[in-house]
Amino acid sequence: MPTTFYRQARTRASLLAAALLAAFAAVIFLAAPAHAHDELVSSNPADGAVLDTAPSEIELVFSSELMDLGNQVIVEDAAGTNLAESEPVLTRETLVQAVPALGAGEYKVNWRAVSGDGHPITGTFSFTVNAPAGAEETPAPAVSESAASPAASEPAPSASADPAEAEPAAEESGVASHLPWALAGAGVGAAAALAAWAIVVQVKKRRGTSA
């Protein structure tokens, strides 16, 4: 009789240990995406963009709502001078920094934001301006109809910044945001399978003992 009691107690302890292990694994895998910091989803201008007209503001869009605490956007010219004279304006997950009239040249943006979990995040990107803000195109001299050639009458293709440059960063961000959830699902499945295996083993042992 005592032997049977001890066997039952040991079986219950094993089942309890397997259940606790499964619960612990589930908590670990589900907590990973919950503690992921926010990240920059897109920016306007985009990183590496070449603009025909200088922007009047820099817009940063993040993956989630930021904290209105210590956010900063620095816009540097080629000499390293910060041209951002005011504080950035935060609207949920969007941070906007006004800039003065920019001349032609390359500019570097250094940003700092506070994630929704209170963790500071930083980053940098650059863009190039071909023409200063407010610049107007010089009208071409009039050409008489007799002197106009067929090639001159064809409109020249306009150059513009390629919006496809910002697409790869957005796609990578989407894949990175879904990866933790896939790992969490795999971890929960593995933990559940481990608990089920432990229960089956204990049941077989119990049947063998009673037989």
C-alpha cells in the first residue's frame, strides 16, 4: 500500500513539473515580442533620396506611439551645422521637425526618440537636395516656329525622387515585426507537445504498475 501511494505521488509530481515547464516556456516566448522596442518605419525624405526641391520639414513615422519625452531631430549640413532651430512635434507615432530653407547639398538627419516602453532609440539617415527651397526654373528663350525642330518640341522627361527607394526598408520592418510572433507560436507548440509527452509516459507507467 505505501509503495502504491509513493508511486502515485511521484506521478503527480512529474505531471506538475511538466505543466510548469510548459507554462514557463509559453511565458518566455510570448513575452519576447511584447518587450520589443519601437522602430522607425519610414521617413520623408527617405534615406538616400535625391530631391529637386528642398523640404520644409522632416517627418519620421515609427512602428508605435512614442513617449513625449526627450525626442530630438538634428539636421546637419555638409559642415556639420545643425539647421533645426525648433523642437520636433510629436503626434502619436509621427515625429515632425521643421527646417529652414535648405540650399543645394547633402544633409544628414540624426534622430532620438523614446519608445513606448520608455527605452530611448536612435538612428540616422541622409538625403540630397539638388535645388534650394523657393528656387524657380528659368524660362527658356522663345524659339520661332521656323527654327523649332521636332526634337525640341518633345517634352523632356522630368526627374523626380524614386519612391521605390523607401519600399525595401518598410518590407524588412514588416518581416521583422512578424518574426517574434512566429517564434512565440513555435515555442508554445513545443511546450505543449512536451507536456503531452510527459503525461503519456506517466499514464503508461501507471498502467504497467497496476498490471
